[in-house]
Amino acid sequence: MKPTAPQGRLVRQWQGHTVEVSERGLAIDGRTVDPTPLAAEDALRPADDVRTHPSLQFLPGGALVYRGHVQAEVHPQEVTVHGPTGTLWPPEQQHDPPAPQPPAPEVDDDFDIDL
């Protein structure tokens, strides 16, 4: 008998829907959203921040992040599926562009002195 890798799955009831992550990928209410399963390279490493790790996140606004993309938005009455091409997550840190500097005052070096 050949040794096999352990197979597991995560099932979570969230926002009134069933979210499942397994060797068949990501599914919501039995509908496949992304057929690609999580792999060893998607695992959380000790130095990673769990709040911004892109493998799997259930965000407060209803967004579901899987494998680095917002793949669905889950709300009690509806599910909007974006799939593997959804928005990248976590978003790049937006740096505000520097405020434009006011123009330097013009120097009037043409002095007329009346005596």
C-alpha cells in the first residue's frame, strides 16, 4: 500500500453560507469558486502576519480572500463571485504623493534707489 498525503478540509458557516476549502479548491454553497487547492507554499510561516496572509482570509466587510485574490464577496442575501482573477490582496500600500510645493517667490533684484 502506497503512503498518501493527508487530505483535509475546512468548512465554515459564514454570513449564512457554507465556505469549504479542500483538495478540490474553494467552494461556496457547493459551487466551485477556484478549483486550485492550497499547496505547501501557501502555508503560513512563523514570520508571516496572520492578519495579512494571502492564503485564506475572511474579511469583516464580507470579502473572502483565497490564494492572494479577493475571490468572492459573501453577504447574508447574496454571494458575488470574482474567482481567481479577483482583486489582489493584500493591496499594495498606497503612498500619498508629496504635496506640490508652492512656487518660490520671485526675487526682485532690480532696485531703484532715489536720493
